[in-house]
Amino acid sequence: MKIDFIKMQGLGNDFIILDDRDGKIRLHKSYPRLARKLCSRHFGIGADGIILIIESRDSDHDIKFRIYNSDGSQAQMCGNGMRCFAKILYERKIIFKKKIRVDTKAGTVIPEVFLDDNLLVRKVRVDMGEPVLFCRDIPFKSQNKKAIKECLTVKGKKYHITAVSMGNPHAVIFVDDVEKVDVKEIGRLIENHERFPEKTNVEFIEVAGKDKLKMKVWERGAGVTLACGTGACASMVAACLTGRVSEKAVVCLDGGDLDIFWDKDTNHVFKTGPATLVFEGHVRI
């Protein structure tokens, strides 16, 4: 079977977007197997994950978003992926509205596109919803209701984490210098720590100014990536909770910058950033 694909990236976090509104791809090959095949950077197209455009069957949503990591595991949501998703929906005229309601495994997410003079999507602002702070809902095993600067022991070394879910779990660790952190080694260990029953994403954050954070990330199911949108949101929330920033901050990732705003009136987190088409083509599966 030959299918069309679109390769996109959001700050270097790259995805293969597939339109499966008719369900033919799913009938031919399971999404986990397809993700492992297509995301291979040596034997496939290469990406951090695949994103499926799926028809929504309920009146409360315009479209359905599903994402699978490069290892075949399913993620609940992806902030960078959602921006890419929204850009394609609008520019390919799959949906004509600039602001839409998207069904994700993490609940309803609302992206809004902003256009340039050529009516192409210049940036996307995503209402990421409310951050989840209760340990039982993240989930994170703890005797405390919330895990703010909580000690986590990994191979005899103690790390102070703040646990936040943005539809997917995050362990945020503040460090003096992100360039000196062994993201791969520590990230992998914390991702698989027994206190995170569904595993976790891991963010290492350096406070670089009053409203500026530098971030490196280990993503659950994908490893080291250049950016993580939900991770940037979780890190902003963690920085607010620990008194490091106010309600707004620029989060600087290896792939670029994201503007994050935690609206305390609605308790919603908003993320604004770019999405870029890399290339498109056909592939046999």
C-alpha cells in the first residue's frame, strides 16, 4: 500500500503527518508498527513520531489527533506536534476555521493559527488546558498531594523534581547549567523510575533571566529531542510554583524558543510558536 505523508517540524521536534480520515491506513497496518517503521532514521523517513489526522465522530470536536512515538508507544498529547497538525489542517483546507477544537488522548486541545501576508500559517497558539498537579492524576507515587521540589533517588543520587502533567507526565528538574547535564543517562533512568507508573518525560531547566528558561528534554518513548511543547509548558508551571518566574516566560530549547503564558484567571496554559513544513512525498507500507 502506498500512502502520502507530510514531514514537519516544530523547533526541531519532527513528525510524519498522515491523513487517515478514511481509516485505510489503520486497516492495513497498526499505528504502533507503522510508527516504528516510518520513524527509523536509517530505514524509514525519520522522525520523533507519527501524527494521525482522524475524523471526529462527536459534535464537540472538529477533528481527532493521535500521536505515536518512534518506539511505537502512544503519547497522550504533543505541543509541538499540535502546532504542526493545526498548520496542515488550515493550509491544506481540511478545516477552514482558524481556531478549532481537537480531540486528543489528553482531552480537548484548542489551537489557533495566525497568518502572514500570503495567508500561510506564521505561528500557532495552543490552549493547552489546565496543568495537572495532583500526584495521583499525573500519575506519580508520593505521600504528598503535590510533588513540588520532591526528592527522587536515582542510583543513590538525589534529584529534586516538580511533577506536572499537561496531559502527559513530566518531571521538571532545575539545574545551574543545562549544558553540564547528562540528559541521556539521567533522563532514561527517571523516565523509567518506579514512582512514575506510566513513565515520564524529563525536563532539565536553567533559569536564564527574570522571564527566560533554558531547557533540555528527554522525551518518554523518543529520547533526547530538540524541543517538547508540553514539556515547556510543564517547566513554566514548575518555575512559577517554585517562585522562579511570573506567569509568562520564553522557554529556550535546542530547536528554538516558545512563548508560554499561564493564565491564572482561567488556569489554562497557552503556548505560542512556529511550525514548519520539511518535505512531503509517498511511501510504501
